[in-house]
Amino acid sequence: MKIITSKFKKVADFCYELFRIAELPLHFSKFSNKIYSNYNHLFLLVYKQSRKFTYEELLTDLAGNNEIRAYLGLNKLPHYTTLIKFAQRLPMNILDKLIVAFKELLPNPKKVAIDATGISLDNASPHYCKRTGISLKKRPFMKTSFIVDIENYFILLCKMRKKTRHDTIDAKPLITKLSKYYKPDIFYADRSYDSNSIFKLCFEKLKAYPLILQRRLDIPKHRRKGEYRKQTFENFDYGEYLQRNKIETLNSMIKRRFNSNVKSRTDKLQKVEIITRVIAYNIDRLIRTGKEIILVFTKIIRVSY
């Protein structure tokens, strides 16, 4: 029990350092009752994902864990509906700031890859689907695109979409956003991202070499379309391209660690759950890899106002 408590004290330290980097306000409104701060609410949402709890299970666990409550400065626990209402009104740009804030905690990535994976929105088991006649192939899911540091297995950026769309639609804004915060050397992607506009963004905006597998390799260079696609066609290193498979490993890691489905029912809560899961995953990786960083904000006053 001491090992578990010590681990989640480290999770709290990383969370509060992350909130400091993102420069989040203590309260979103001056009319707030100020019983709990944004830090308290956001940490509880991340802690919930770390322990794979429901909202009720989270409060039940904290009610019997006086040591963590004292460490967080929680004199009393909020009702679980308080956390649900906070997640419903939480602006998505605040969660985006928290993901971007990891740039101060993570090593500078040299090799990054992009890929999309589906997070199931249905908790029904395959056995239940078979008995009730529900199709296993068309179950609802949230398409989540990740840009990943494939050397250290950290998630740098993510974007979610409930409806199926082509991968390049989400890739373009992600690459543009990545160029503002990171300077990788190589950008890996599979055939679904074979678009001249993606190659152009990698060369001109990201300043990275696009190691993207192109479609129809049997077509010669002079018959291929796209100036930037032609530049990389003859110099494609397939052996180095296989490093892209590490992002599939990361997709498996986050699903095995935090489950492959979400339990929320509304679109907003589903997205909040996935992003807080990404935050919990990155913090878990920081703890497991033993990254030494200066946590200058770990001793702030954690008292509910």
C-alpha cells in the first residue's frame, strides 16, 4: 500500500507542475463558490483515469485514503456529480494547454510518428453482442489521432473525431501545431497519410524529413504526382520506416493500461475522458522511466478555498 500511495503522490506532483506550466487559473469565474479549485478538480479527473475508476469508485477510494487526501489538502470530498458538472463545462482549450505543457517535461523528440486508433464508446462484451444480435463491426468509437515520440513512447499531441474521416484531415492541423512546439528530424507515417500536402507541411513547416510510405510503388517516378512526393520516392529507407511500428506498440500500451473503451455517454465527457487518459499515460511514463525534472511547484498550498 505504501508503494501505491508513494506512486500517486508522484502523480500529484507531476499534475501540479503541469498545471503551473499551463498557467491555469485557480477558478474560472470570480462568482465561483471557491470550495474547490480547478487544480483539485483536474487532478481528480486524472487520478480517476490512473486508477481506472468510475466517478463513484473514485470518491469511495479517496474517502478511505486519508494519506492522499491530506497530501492533496482536501478537507472534504466533492460529490461525484460535482466532478461530472465540472467536466461538462471544462473548456477544451484548457485540456489542449495541458497536453502542450508536456513540452517542458519531456525530452526533445527526434523521431515522431502519427497514427489513428479507435477508442470504443460501447462497454458491451463480444459475448453480449453475439447474444443480442448487435453487430461487432459497426460499434461506435471515437477516432483518436496521436503524434508520438517513438523513441521514448510519449504522446505529444492528439485530436479526436467521432465520425469517420480520412486520416489526412486530422493530420494537417496536428502537423502545423507540432511545428510550433517541437523540432523533430524524421516524421513517420503509413500509406493513409500519402498526400503531397502532408509532405509539403513536413518539409516547409515542420522542417523534418517525411518518411511516409507511398501508395502504388510500382508506378515510376516520372509518372507520380506531387513535387514533394517525388523528392522522397527514390530515397525511401524501408528499414528505417519500420520504426513507425512503435506507434502501434504505444496504442497497445495505452489501451492495455487504461482500457480500450470509455464509460461516458455524452460527446464532451468522452473527449474529456480520453484527454485526461492521455495525461495520465504520459505521467505514468515519466514515473516509470525515472525522468528527473525540477518540480518547483510541488509544495504549493493544496487547500480548498
